[in-house]
Amino acid sequence: MAASPDADAQAVQYLLSAAAVRERAQGLLGAGLEEKLSHFAVDLDRLDACADAVVATIGANYSDLEVPFHARWRHFSASGVDRWEAVAAAAPWPDAAAMARAAFDLAIVSVLLDAGAGPAWRYHEGRTGETFARSEGLAIASFDLFVSGAFSNDPADPFRVDAGALIALTPEELAEGFQAGPDNPLVGLDGRAALLNRLGEVVAADPEIFGQADEPRPGGLFGLLSEQSEIGAPAILDAVLQHLGPIWPGRITLGGVNLGDTWRHPLARADDATDGLVSFHKLSQWLTYSLVEPLQWAGLTIIDIDGLTGLPEYRNGGLFLDTDVLRLKNPDEAERLHAVDSMLVVEWRALTVALLDTIAPLIRQKLGAAGEMLTLAQILEGGTWATGRRLARERRPDGGPPLKVVSDGTVF
């Protein structure tokens, strides 16, 4: 008997949640421990050594355990330069809400531009004379576009992102801003531009959410989230997925809803319409982590931060491969290119999420830190992500991940 429309709607709502990401990931980890996965073997006996490597990274950089929050704002402070603080000190914002809308604008656009840049791309920053790559380079390039007014339709107010400016943005303009070209190739440039175009269209089409304070802009989402003085991090993600979800390229839909960063795997079992589906919402969760601080700056209290999951991207995933917690059943697959919807990549990402949950208590135990002293977001920032990057640099000349994934600029 077919499920009712209400049942399908509830199933979709569940899949668009951090709880579903965690539950489906744990299910695939269980399958891996039973040797049922097609591409990966899991060796939890290696997890202790992996945790030691993460603890060493945290100890080297944060001996006092004052680890910052995992968010885009860390990249805006690359090389110890607090670029946002310099803007905030000079901007003529009339109140904290106006500042928060601008911070939301910047964070949303920058996170959406944060898919993997590829090993060859570089960005030269004029203000410091430094050259940056990968996440830091993408952050600083997007920051420079923002402060230059490239996303604003109001010359008198450059520090904003307007829906109309996003809709009109071309790949050529984005390439110029990112200093990309034949000699400095940026992976997924067209996909990034198309994603910002769709962001503009979605924002313009929903002025009740995004145009509460002025012209429709991504930062208008702040108005919705600031209606109460306390909010849980999973509720922030819910709002991001509900109101920004339509920006993602059409992949899998259920009940007419675009499921975004959701993929198929036969071992992801459910007794409803979501059977065979695994959701990750990586960029949406990365964005949610990056909206926490602007909300706090505006005076809100954010709770249940660990209700979000670890991020299934190649630094965290590479950590578990490079420490042999995960092993390819066919080593030759390390040399091949893999599509993001391949079973191998879906397994890798799901195992990454589940293993981050598994290793976090072990890291806390080794550091003598309770959960409230060292949240998952802090473990990601100071530990797993940084250790994944460190090991990649030690093991591969280009510092790239241990697996090669073909990305369109909207997933990794």
C-alpha cells in the first residue's frame, strides 16, 4: 500500500535534519563493521592511534584547550589578520541587527563558494601580499569580493549581498574576483556561479523571509532566526534547509522537495519513502556552524551545538583513511576518479560522519575535557580537520585528499 502524502512529507522533513544525517551514517558504519560495504573495511582498533594524532595536533596549537569554533570566520582570520573585525570597526551599521545581517550575507555567500578549489588554484591577497590556497584562499577571495561591493546593488552600502546582484553574477566576473584562469584553474567555477545565481533567485522569490528589513538579501534570514533569544543549532539548520534548500542543483526529489546533498545507497534502510537514501547536508551544516557566531554577536544564546554532525568532507574523511581506520577493499580505487554520487563516495562520507561521533569522546577522554569544554565543533576545528590536512601534506606532494572526487563545486 502506498504511503500517504502526510507520511511522505514527514519522511522528507526527517531526511532534511541533522538527526537523519547521524542516523543513516551510523547505519552504514554498522554495515562496515559487519563487512557488508562494497568499498571500505573499518578497523576500530586503529581509532586510538588516530585519536592520538588528533590530540597531538590540538596540543601543539591549543595547549590551553581554548579551541575556537569551527566556522568560516576562522578562515577570514588566516595568518592572524582579523579581516572581519577591521570591516566591522569601520562600517556604519546602525545597530547589532544590521551588523548581523551583513555577517549573514558574507557567511552565506562565502560558505557556498567553499567547495574544494583543487590543488592548482591560488589567490594573492593585496592587503597582506600573501598567497593563499584551498579553503583560506576561497574565504579571502570571497571576503574581498564582499568588501569591494561586488555583491551589492547599493554603492552607498557595499557591505551587503543583494539578490539582484547575485542573479546577475556571471562566471567571468567570479573568475576575475577569484583570479582564476587557464594558468590558475579553479575547480567548479561555473557551478559556483550558478549556485550564487540560484541563491539570488530563491532569496528574491521569498521576500517575507529575506526582505523583512530591506531589499531581499541572504542576510534577511537573520530576522527569522532572531525572533527568540535562545535557539538550538539544529533549528538553525532546519531554517537553512527549508529556506535555502531550493538553491541546490536538482538531484533527488521526494514529494516534490529537492533533497539537496542526499544520495543513494542500498544499505541505507528505512521503512518509508526514504529507504535507500543517505543525507549529508555538508555545506548547509558548514553554513549553520558559520551562522552561530553572528547570532551570538547579536545577543542570542545558541544551544545544542552538538546536535549538528561532523562534516563529511575530504579533510575529515582523509584523516580516517590516512590513519588506516578506513581501508579501501580495492587499493586501485585510490588512483581513479569518483563521482560524488558513486557508492564509494557515499560510503566514505557516511563513515566519516559516524567515525567523527565515535572518536570525539575518545579525544575528550585523552584531553581530560568534558563535552561542554570541547564541543564537536571545536574538535572539528582544532583536531580532526587540522590533522586531516596535516597528514595530507605529509603524505602527498600536493596536500590533496587520499581519494580523487569529481566535484561540480557544490558538494566538496
